[in-house]
Amino acid sequence: MDLTAEDLRRAMQRGEFSFHYQPKVSFLTGRVEGAEALIRWRLPDGALVPPGDFIPVAEARGMVADVTRHMFPRLLDDLSRIHADQGEDRLAFNISANELDDPGLIHLVREAIESNRIRGPHLEIEITEGTAVSRQEVIVQRLTELMDAGVSLAMDDYGTGFSSLETLSRLPFSVLKLDQSFVMRMLASTKTATMVRTSIAMAQLLGIRSVMEGVESEQAYRMLLHYGCSEAQGYWISPALPLPDYLDFRRRDPVWPCSPIGMLRMAQLTHAWQYKLLVDMLFAYLEDPDAPGSIPRHLHMNHEECALGDWYHGLGQVLSGDPDFDCLDRPHRRMHDLCAEMLDATRRQASRDRIRQLMTNLSEESNALHSTLQRLEMRLLFEELHTPQ
Ligand code: C2E
Ligand code: CA
Ligand code: CA
């Protein structure tokens, strides 16, 4: 298709662009909690032009920011219709990374929040990188401000092109969205499945959500469910729907398989990881108490703030009342108390014997916690086996 800037401008004037909404399901509840807005161009003869045919053209003509500015008010209108009908859906919309250079877009979002047209938590911005994002400090600052207002920032198409570890480490993302090609390949390739799994684990260790798209089969869905990923999106759940169809879909409130096992496994993993980090830091301290940074200053001293505590007091609460779940709290609190004692001991330059004693106690509490988590996981796995979903 040989599109010109004039074609795109005319399409905007005639209101030929709209959003279709592809539902996103939470693995914890099995319910739709929001959707991704995907742009559609309907020509006067009724034909649909897919975004892949015109977004790259808009980018090449430097018009993609115009399209975003044109579509953002539509998104807000659609969001209020969805909220009037349903609950608290969060809508994600796509922008290209180079649009971040333009302060206009962030200003638009901020204005919508300040004028109470939307609340930050109802909005997610998916950032796709066609080209390397400029390194301006001001971009990080603007994005951080949006996150402070509760807006989620997703790194889209992670693992391809410029959506790299480098960008992930530099910009303040709150969601990792792996490129759909990995999810599509993971059933046929154990290597790819391992990459999917470790990307989910990385998101967990960074304390951010992971969203997997391109879920085209029940098998892929179930695999991701036990990997501990947060949300799924794909044709097996639903394609992107025009707004009235999306509203119908939400009214039917369909439920997909859900399970707390994935999150439990991730909590286990982060706990084991953090415990090892603590051990390393303590040994670094014992080696050289004066070395800068060897004392674990950044440890979460409050038992509700570490990754495990965050899970236990948050998402994990779906398991509240389960005897194994309930008895996780005691050894976990005890571990935090022991950490505090340990820090105090290092500050007072206690003897190695005293520190060894505290480490031994800590290790025993960690084992108790680990075996309870393990028992809980095994039991839940067997329960799922016997309950057809
Ligand atoms: P994306 O953001 O990675 O969006 C996902 C694309 O994969 C969508 O195609 C979606 O319909 C499709 N998809 C979803 N589930 C499945 C699945 O299970 N299997 C397969 N094979 N495909 C699936 P779509 O709508 O054609 O969008 C293509 C791209 O266009 C998007 O990729 C995004 O980069 C861009 N785009 C869409 N809407 C906008 C927009 O409003 N603004 C900007 N700047 N870009 C947009
Ligand atoms: Ca996207
Ligand atoms: Ca994507």
C-alpha cells in the first residue's frame, strides 16, 4: 500500500481510526482484568487496514505522535464506557519509544489524570522500540512521574530489536511483555520454554509484572500458568474486539483456568535468591568489614516488604486459611528478626562465632520455610490434578 501523509491526515479527519480491545486474563483469578487497545483503520468501503500496514508509514512520515494525540481522547471515552458498564478495567495503549522525546504525549496523559478523567492505575502504556530510545535523563524523569501517578509502563516485544536488557535496566518499567514469538515457539522448543521461564523469573526478581502474549492454545496457557506469569493475552482467549463486542464479552464474565501455584513458585524462587544474596553479602562483610557496600543496607527489614512478604500479604492471600500457608508466617518473621540481629551484630563488630550462630539459626528457619512452601506446592499440584477445570 502506497500511503501518504495526506492519506493518514484525511483518515483522522474522517474518524476512520478506532480501537479494538484484546482482553488480558489474570492468571491468579482467571478473569479479564483489562485489555490492550489495538488501532484499526476502517476505509469508507468497509475494508480494514491492519496497523502493520500504516503504523510503520506513520513512523516514517514522522506522524505517529499525531496519531497518538488523535487517538488518546478516544481511549479515554472508551474507558469511561467500559467503566460505566463494568468494573475496574485497565486499558493498555501502544506508543513508539521515539514518541517519548515529545513532551506532548506525557503532558496529555498527565492532564487527563489531573483533570480526573482517568485514574493512573487504569492506564498502561506499552512502549515498543523500533529504534534505540534516546538517552535523555528527562525521559526517565517524565516516565517516573507517570509511574508515581499509578500508570503502568510496559516494555513491549521484549527480547527483539532494541527491546533489550539495556533498555529494561535504564527505563523505569513496571511490566515486562515478552515478544509473542517466544510464547509461540515454546511448546516446540525446550530452549525457548526455558527463556520464557527465566524472563518471567527475571520480572519477578525485579518486582514487576510479566504479561505473555501470543497465547494460541490451552497447552500454552497452562504452561504459562505454572511458570508464575501474571497475565495472558492471545487468540486462545480472544482476538481484539470492537468496543461493543468487548463490552458483551465482559458482561458474560468468562473464567479461564487459574492457579496460585505459579505465584507460589515465584515467591519460593525470590526467597531462595534473596537468601543467597544475604549470605554472600555477609561473607563479603566478614572478609572485609570496611569494604564499601558489603553490609546489606538495602535489605527489606520489614517482613511485609520483601518479595515473599509482598506475595504472602498480597496475591498469596487467596490461600489464606490453608494450614501450610498460614504456618509460613512464623518462620518468615523469625528470619527477618534474625536478619535484624545479624545486622546489629555486624555493626557492633560481634565475634565470628556469634555471627556463625546467627547464620545457623537463619539457615534453619529458611529450611523450615522452604519445606512448608514445597509441601504446599506439591499438595496444590495434586489437588489441581484431581479437579478438572
Ligand atoms: P503488538 O503491540 O505487539 O500487538 C500484538 C499484535 O499481535 C496485535 O496485532 C494482535 O492482534 C496480535 N495478536 C494478539 N494475539 C495473538 C495471537 O494469539 N496470535 C497471533 N498470531 N497474533 C496475535 P495488530 O493489532 O495487527 O497490531 C500490530 C502492531 O501494531 C502492534 O503489535 C503494535 O506494535 C502496533 N499498534 C497497534 N495499535 C497501535 C497504536 O494504537 N499505536 C501504535 N503506535 N502502534 C500500534
Ligand atoms: Ca503492544
Ligand atoms: Ca507485543
